[in-house]
Amino acid sequence: MARIIVVTSGKGGVGKTTTSAAISMGLAKKGHKTVVIDFDVGLRNLDLIMGCERRVVYDIINVINGEATLNQALIKDKNCNLLSILPASQTRNKDALTLEGVEKILEELSKDFKYIVCDSPAGIETGAHLAMYFADDAFIVTNPEVSSVRDSDRMLGILSSQSRRAERGEEPIKEYLLLSRYSAERVKSGEMMSLDDVQDILSLHLLGVIPESKSVLTSSNAGTPVILDEKSEAGQAYADIVARYLGENKPHRFIDEKSGFFRKLFGGK
Amino acid sequence: MTINSHSPPAVEFKSSTFSVPVLSLASNDLMLIEQLLNEKVKLAPEFFKHSPVVVDLGEVHKKQLILDFADLVTVIRKAGLFVVGIRSGNELQQAQAIALGIPLNTAPTNDVKIDTKSKVIKAPTNDEFVENDSTTMMITKPIRSGQRIYSHGDLIVLAQVGAGAEILAEGNIHVYGTLRGRALAGVQGNTEARIFCSDLQAELISIAGNYKISDDIHGAISNTPVQIYLQKNTLVVKPIV
């Protein structure tokens, strides 16, 4: 049975799609057959980040409506052959997604894949609801900023009450925190919420902190998931996150300010 | 008549929550019920005047007592109350309720089969006629923004209550974490109810309808365990020493 992961946040622009692309690539690179699904029908983005926008023929709505088979719609990633992408439709709206349709697709994908990553749209409407409904694990992407934290808190409430697991009274969805666009310098100067401030409100299992990094934008524009940029801090942070999710013990990084050259020299922290 | 697209629709369904007293019966002796009801109403005639009431037949059903629901409704009407719903009861009673235009408030519980041949058991005299459903609710996980929790008795929360969450209890509220959302204790009018929390950062606190919003409560009390109680219709926030 596949493990279904939803990448969600409530708020837009916090890095859900970047995260979905990075972790699905990370899981595939670790040797697990993975598929990533774009649930953002009408605002299709994942294919751009994954660099496969020119190879989209059919999408998830075509599959739901029976106009194409799942295999026709799935796109093999060019960097890793264990990774597939199921794109969203750009011409339809989110109401074209149906619960039965999504369930059928996930059931079918479960036979072939080890991990199914669902890239949720922002908001708490149909698309976001269907993306999280069947999930086993939830990656909550949050920026260190009050409105993002509040929306994540709301999303957690929805996860614990409106998912299939909740409705069936099964073991609840496992929730993980991914704190993105974190800047230790700005936290130190008091401009940004610290990890502790965020955890004070959310109290979640922390999977990793992703530092604010220029490489995220460059990678996105180039159509390669940032995790492939092994030199960048964001890429390393996502690699750590995937490793931790798979049970490896990696110490947390990027939380404290980098120790500068001089401080290292004089033995300061 | 043309419908102006700017005017609100003529018919609109809106969701709203009301608190309605529940009349819980432990006997099927209509004479006794009538007598006790009248005594109760006499205690607070203004409160009970034309008051809506939901009849809970759970106990009667459990004890397999036979009770004609239509007769019961007549007795309750005589006491000046209006039956607006029925909870539990057997199929016959529920059918009677529907026939009288009274809605069912829960799914039917068919766990007890009614033996129609069984004799009417004489009701035990029960002093606690109107029962208080004082069950304590315990929550161990954080209450998230947008969630709403209602307890018919006390409410104990062993985690934080997020901003934008709402917790309501007919009894006391205990929060062993930071209280950021809204907390309303004694929502059925219990002025003795209190709120306890280990860190008060609430958006709103209320006891029996008397409330304070965050602007009025924020002082030097953050990060200290406090209790909130009602004194002469004013909310008092006091650190617990």
C-alpha cells in the first residue's frame, strides 16, 4: 500500500509546490517509486517547477472524466525515472474534482507507487479538501509569520476533523511541520517569528527548517526541484527533511544564525 | 414580480445555534410528571413561560417503560412549555412525535427492543426529576483555529487552544496550556462556573453570558495561571497562587 502525503498550508505562497516538488524528487532519489499530484486545478504550477510543462497532454480532470487513462496522463520525470507527475488542468476550475474520482485515482496509483505526494492548493475549499481527505501524512508548510501560522493552525483543525481517517475513526493523520523561508538573522533581530514562537502555537513534530534561499527562485525558474541543487542550503534542508521522514536521524540545521568566520576563529558560538 | 439581483433572496437558510432545555424523563407516570413539572415551573414561572423544551426519552427507553408520547406532550403543554424536539425513544414514540410535528433530534436508538406485552412498571419516585447531564469532557490534543468544542458539563483541555478556536462548556473550563481562542463557561446560565488556564491570552472570555474581550483582559497577567469567575455580574481575573 502506498503512503499518501499531503503538502498543505491554508495560506498561499508559502512554498507548498516547491516543497511537493522537492520531497517527491527526494523520495524518488532514495529509490522509492513516487508520484506527485497537482491538485491546484485552474492554477497549474507543479509542472513548471518540475520542468515538464511542455510534455503535458492529459491531466487529472481528463482522468476523472474518463477521457484518458491514468498511464496516458502520468508524466515520467526527466531527472529520475522513479518519479511521475500527474498534472492539474489549467482550463477547468476546482469543482471539476470529485471525491469519487480522486479516490479512484489514488486507489489505482497505490498499486504501483510507494509514495503519493498531493500538492494542495491554497485555501480550504474543494481542491484543498480533496487533496488532504485521503492522506496518511500531512506536511504543514508554514512561514514564520503570524497569518501563515494562523492558517496552518486552521488547516490542522480541518485535518483532524474532516479527513477520511477522522470520519472513519481511524488513527489520525500524522502531522509534520516544515518551516520555510526561515531567516535566522531576521529572527535574531526580532523581525521574524522564531521556531519556538511558531511551535508555541502549533506544537507539531518538526521535520525541518528550510532557510530563505535564492536558489529556490532560480531552481523554480529553471524547472528543476531545488533538492537537486545540493550546494544550496534549501536543497540540503529538503534532503534532510526527506531523510528524517524516512526515519534517518539527522540533527536540525539552519535554525541558529550561521557562526561567522571571526567568531569561529575566536571560539565564539 | 421581478427579482432584483441586488436584493437579498426571499428565502435563505442560515445555520444558528440555540440553547434549549432538555427535559429528561426517568418515569412514565404522567400524573407524577405533571405534578413535578408544575412544581418546577412554579419555582421560576418567568423562566419557564412559553419555554421551548426537548424531551429526552433515553432513560424511559432504557427501562423499557411504556409511555404515550402524545399524552406526554399534552401534559407538558399544560405546564406552559412547548415541546420542540424528541431525543431517543422507541419507534412508536418517534412516529407519534413526527405526527405531532415535533422533530427527532438524534438517530433512533434501537438497541432496546420494546416488549409490548410487558406490564407497565410503576415509576420509582425520583427526586432528581430534571436531570443534569454533567459529563466532563476531556481533550488531550491542541484545539485548532476554527474548531468548536461544546461540553455539557466541565471541559478539560490538556493542550493549547488556538486563536480563532471556541470552547464552550455548561460547567467549568480548565485549560492546561495557553488559551488564545474564546472560552465560554456556564453557557446555560451557571453563574458559579469558572475558567482556569495556565496562560491567558484569550480573544474573549465569558461566564454565563458576561464577557470580556482581549483588550479588557490583557494586563500583567500573561504567562501566569489564572482563574476567572463572576462576582456581582463582573468578571474577575485573578492569578492562582
